[in-house]
Amino acid sequence: MFEKVISWLEMTLFTFNEQPVTLWAILAVPTWVVVSLWVSKLLIKGVRAKLTSSGKDPNIVHLIERVLFVVALGVIFLTTLSMLNIPITAFAFLSGAIAIGFGFGAQNIINNFISGWILIGEKPIRIGDFLEVEGAKGTVEQINTRSTRIRRVDGVHMLIPNSKLLENTVINWTLRDKLVRGSVIVGVAYGSDVRLVEKLMRDITVNHPKVLSTPEVAVFFQDFGDNALVFETFFWINSQVEGGVRAVTSDIRFEIDAMFKEHDITIAYPQRDIHLDGALTIVRESKKA
């Protein structure tokens, strides 16, 4: 019975390129592919966990993970061909046809695939960077071979094709460092003590716990405006998100409002002087009973 099963499994179903393909090969190949893919994912996951726990750069870990996955696919493919007794040369014509098909119908896919490897290799954009792409701002969460996943400041996830990140203008707020500049503009009423205004704004900005001492805080008397004397303070903070600057500028505005009230400095508001030519006559109508 056992010999009969063996002979049945070794029965040739068809020949390919003068090589026999048996039932055993047909049954063994799917099993081999599934098991090998599962083992490969476990091994790659273990390597990633070990590199992550050792404190390696997430971008390097991501690159190594991708390379190992491609190598595993290549080994599985070649081993599968060997199990089927199919030489690689048998795919010469097929590979040429596939290349032509890719050239005409998969240009965008290939472009995004190559762009993904360029992003991972050159690292102009890294995991954790804060980007601004066509008005949308967010943090890079994952760089895949086809697209990059970005989490916007409002929590929405965006999938951006890799080629778009290379071909278009992208603002990377954290490419070299996490320094972000912020500013607060205030207009005070004419007649205010401008030196006192400058001192108060500088002290308030410098004393904020998140404002860096280097680069130094700068306060400028910007202009004699139509309705106010315009001052602006510039400062730098370490931040990866847009909300960091918003929070600091909000704190500074609250403090400026309180300190100006304490020192009787009026924050100006729009006003206009109206000049009338000629006499102004006021007519009062009496009410009749």
C-alpha cells in the first residue's frame, strides 16, 4: 500500500522544458512556499526586535527588514524552481515579456518602488520626521516600497506615493534638527513706552520654559502702523509637531496680555479719525401727542 502511494505521488503529470513534473512536486511546492514564508517572517521579526531593543536607528532597522524580505523571496523562488526541476533559463522568454509589460503598464509602480528604496537608502525623509506636503502637515510613520504613510496633525493617515516625495517640493521640518522658530506680533497704542514694551516682551519670552536660550530671543520694533506701534518677538523651540509652536505662542500671548495690563500698556485696536467738511447740523424732531 505504501509503495503504491509512493508510485502514485511520483507519477509524472506533465513535462516542462523536457523535465518531468510529478504529483509530489505539485503538492510539496505550496506547502514549502507557505512554511518558508512563515519561517522567514518569524526570523525577520526576531531580527527587527533584536535591533530595536539594541537602540538602532528605526530607519536602519526598516532598511534591513526590507532587504532580508527580498532576499528571502529570492531564495524561496529559486528553491521552488529546483523542486519542480525547472531551470532558470526556462524563464528567459517569460522574463522578457514581463519586462516589456512592466515597461508599458507598470511605470508608476516601478517608479514608486525605486523611489521607496531611494528614500530608505538616502534618508532625505525618515521615520518620525515632521513633513509638510502640499499644505498637509504630519509625522512619517512608515516608509513602504510603494508609498509612505503619514499621520497628519488632525490624526488622519495619508498614503503618499514615494515618487511624489522625490519629485515634488517637500518641507521637512526635522531633517537636520528639531529646531522650530515661532513669533508673536503685538500692536500697542501710540504714546506707550516702547522700551518698556520691548523689555516686557523679551522677559516674557525668555522666561518661558520651552524657549531655547540659543539662538537668542529677539524683539523688534517692526513698524509705525495705522493704528498701533507694532512689535514682534522671535524665539526658537525644540518641537516635532506644529502644535508645539502653537502652545508656546499661546502661553506668551496670555502672559503679554497680563503684563501689559499690570503696566498700563494698551494693546491697540483698529480706529479711524473722521473729518467732516462744512457745518454739521443736528435736526431734532419733536413728538406730537
